[in-house]
Amino acid sequence: MRALTWHGKHDVRVDTVPDPEIINSRDAILEVTSTAICGSDLHLYDGVIPGMMSGDIIGHEFMGRVVETGPKSTLQKGQRVVVPFTISCGSCFFCQKTLYSACDNSNPVENQDVTENLYGHSISALFGYSHLTGGYPGGQAEYVRVPFSDIGPIVIPDGLDDDDVLFLSDILPTGWMAAENADIEEGDTVAVWGCGPVGLFAIQSALLMGAARVIAIDEFPGRLDLARKLGAEVIDFKQTHVLDALMDMSGGFGPDAVIDAVGMESHGFAPDTSLDNIKQNVGFGADSAHALREAIMAVRKGGRISIPGVYGGFLDKFPLGALMEKGVQVRTGQTHVQRYTEELLRRIGEGEIDTTFLISHRLPLEQAPTGYKNFRYNQNDWTKVVLKPGMAA
């Protein structure tokens, strides 16, 4: 089959690789019909996530048609399913508490030592996202093996196109959980750093949950325009001092809740960002966290901080004093996708949530390297790239 493989920083290629096979009785094999490039994939593209090996198949946002099942799979051949990017067993302590992204069993034992040393505990497995998270082949391919297929995939009813539901795999539930983690109350003012896909879905979710005002912060006019169309007020951080603007817009109070949808690769020319980026480039530090630092300084006393943005390592210049003295609540984590898919599928089917506004480009799988390059370097126009393995090149 053909699949997108990682070969180093800014080097992804579509190669011919062996077809996946059933390994475990709970497995299923999908023929991938749609797969998307995620902002988290850019961390792999930029070489800031450790544990990648040359030839790894990447991609964790995908859906497709079931073509083969193991004897304990609950799926049936021919069904269309969306697959959560988090791989979860469904039976461990954490899965039983619907903390699916903390699954204890999906990451093979031989891969757990490194993350135990990094984070204090082993982390769960993800599709196509380094050997730290299991080394599972990803879904930017013609076919993919889905482990624990009786737990993760959600069957899509007739009448909904791939574009309507593809983002149930990751970014829609991630944006929803980001807003949920912010404990939004009726009438709240919420600030969201980053108008990429997760940030935009967090904006949409926050408004659905009752926020009176959402203020979106980014630098790209196209992305800010999408945020504005969703109902947000906007701040261009290249043109405006963000902290001053947020204080003015909130009557000197600060936002009730803040959402960092940027994560470990903050960009811009702030002094802390420049220093973080230098350390990233020389391999000394893993995270550039200007957005998070700014969010902590901006949130009102007693407010809430939600962090859906991906962080993988360490950072310094962290405003711990502000965090403690203001008495704020912090919630973060990889998304418990399986917790949200049924409700979000219902909302999509009823027309309450639209996901297609985000898609700027649809490409055949063979043009995936072009999609990555533009999604990385032309973010104003390439807001979301969907790859179609069955599309003619």
C-alpha cells in the first residue's frame, strides 16, 4: 500500500509499505477514505517530538471503511467509522473512569520506560505519533490497523459525508474538551490563544456552552476572520499588546477563563519566544510556551486555565507565582475522545455543529508532502488539509 512516512525534520514521503494485518483478535483493518493533517503532526514535521524512526507511518486523524475484522471486533465489514486518535483498551482503571487518553494497556510495555522517566507514569498510545506513544502506524495511508476496535471507532450513519464527521477523530472533541475544562459559565468572557483548528473548535464550543464573549488571539488574518465568523472578537498579537487589550476589553478584570490552543511551538518575536526557539533548534529545550505564560498572566483572579495545546518536555520562565497567587484552576491533557463522540455526532447530525468551514484544501495522498509544507509555512491560507487516498493525483 501507499503511506506517508517520516524520514526526519521536514522530510515526509509517500512510500510503498507492507499492508497491515490482523494481529490481535480485537483488531480491524480499515480502508482509509479521509485523513487530515493535524497541528500536532507539525511537531513531528519540525522534529521536536522524540522517539520517531525513519519510515514511521504518521497521521492520527482518519476514518474509513472496515475491510477486515478480528473475531472479537464489534465492527462489521463495510461499515464507515471514525477512529479516535487515542488508543484505549476500555477495561483498565482509567478507561473505566472514561479517562481514555490515560489508558494503561495500549502502550506496549517495552515502550513505557522512557515516558515513565519523563512524566512519572507511562502514557497511553496514539496513532502515528512516535514510539513514545506505542509506535503504532498512523492513518495517512491507504489502509490502517485499528487495535481495540471494539472500543474506539464510532459508526457513521448514512447521510453524513466524510467531511462532516472526520474531525470527530481528534480536533472537534479536543476543542470541546478544552471548553469543558475551562468550566464555562453563562455570561463568561473566554480568551483563546491560537486560531488553528483546535482553537476554532474551542471557540465554537465555548459559545455553545454559554460564553457571552470569546476573544480570539492569533496573527493570521485568514484565521482571525474564521474566528470572527464564529462569533469571536479578535486580537492580532502582531498589532496589539495582548495583555493590555484583554484588560481593556474586560474592564480591567481579565478573562474568566483562558484556553491555550497553541502548545509547544509558540511563534512570534517576543523575547521569551525567541529564546525558547533557539533552545528548541539546538535540542536543549522542547517547549516554546509564550502563549501559556501570557494566558496565565491574563486570566482573572480565581479564573480557569485550559490547556489543549500539546507540550512534551520542559520549560523555564514559568510564572508559577502568578498561578499560585491568583488562585487559578488548571486543567489539561490529551483528549478523552471516546467520551465525547456520541454527543458530538448527534450535534453534527442535527446541524448544531458545522465542521466543514475549516477545510481549505483536499489533496490526494500522493500530495501529502505538499500539504505538510503549506500547512506549516502558509497557515493563513492552508487552515486544514484533508488527504483523500482514493483521489486521483
